[in-house]
Amino acid sequence: MTLDSELSSVETVETRVEQLAHQAGFDEDTSSQIAMVTREAVINAILHGNKRDPAKKVRIGFALSDDALSITIADEGLGLDPDSVPDPCAPENILRSSGRGIFLMRAIMDEVHFHQLSPGTEIELIKHRIHKES
Amino acid sequence: MSMTLTARQVGDVTILDLSGKITLGEGGVTLRDEVRKLLAKGAKKIVLNLVGVSYIDSSGLGELVSSYTAVKNAGGELKLMNLTSKVRDLLVITKLLTVFDVKDDEAAAVAAFA
């Protein structure tokens, strides 16, 4: 899925991810949270990565395997150093009005990986599927 | 669905009943504007009733924090009540539950103001 760098694109991705998460067997709350953090990643890609440049696109990938649901979000921006993002729970940051998106991704997903592209950044969000014993 | 917001008075406490989504561009700015308007009118005791909030994201959490700091800086108090499980979960994850005074119902929220 390739999106323009416009916030109107976000809802389409969120709806698709929530459907996929349901298909993968996640409960309603978990599916909603997976969709929400995907939304965070897409918004970051549009606003901070591509800086709403209409010439730049956001590419979304989905993969559902026996073990996990994986979502990738790639922008064409200048790159991101995830280690430079301040901890939003630290006392000096707790009252900041922004900066919680990546933290929520890490809290809700099982794995979050950042891949540097040239140009851009790809975020990979992974949630492991829970298999019920038969 | 975007957020809807209604203000009402219970004594000297202003209660804002919110419903819908508090997200980037979908209600966040409305909440911030409404809180600032109340402060400009002299309101000092404000409760956000979140019972109808079905969804919140990091921008929405930021709006709650902005509202809290705006009220505090104006010498007032802002409390939250009737959190849905989705909102409560995110406040726990982000440790914002340690910042906000959260009450289970309106009577408790109104009574909590000194």
C-alpha cells in the first residue's frame, strides 16, 4: 500500500490493520491497540519523516504468518535516530504534550525495529500470535 | 467520528462531557480551545468526563496533558472522571495516571475539589 503524505490517508491504514489483527486472532482491545500504534507510525512518517511533502510517499507493508502479524511503515525523510527520542515517562518529560508515539509502539507491540533506508526510515511493528492449545 | 464536547455546571465545578475520539485533528484542538475559553471566563475547577471517549491516541493524550497544565498554570485544578478501559490502559502505560487526579464518578470528582 502506497500513501500520499496527507493525514487523510491514515484512517485507511488503521482500518486495514484492525481487520488484519482480527483475522490473526487478536481480541478486540489488542486489535484496536495494534491499529492505533500503526496510526502513530504513519502519522510520524507523514509529519516528521516526509514533512507533508506531496512528492514523498509512505509505503505500508503487511505480513501475517503463523507466528506473527508484521506491519512496516516506510517514509522518504531524512532518517530517525530512535535512541535520541526522550523517555516520555521521565519526570522532566511527563508533562510534555508530545513525544509518546514511539513509546506506545514499544509498549504495545512485541517487537519494534527501525531500519534506515536511503532515503528514509522504515519502522517494523511485530505482534506475536497467541496459539490456543488444541 | 470526531469528538463532541458539552460544558455544564455543578455548583462552582465545570464538567466537560466528552464523547468520540480525541486524536490528531479530530477533537484535540477543540478540547484545548474549550479549556482555554473556560479559563478565560474564570473557571478554576474543571472535570473532564471521559465516559464517552471511545478512542484516544498519543496526540489526544498530549491534549489532556496540555489542558491539565493550562488549568494548573491558571491557578485551577483539572480532574478526570469515568475513564473507559481503553483510555485508562493508555494512561497506565504512559504513567500519566500518576499525574491526573482520576475519579470513578461525578459525585467523587465534584467532592474532591477543596
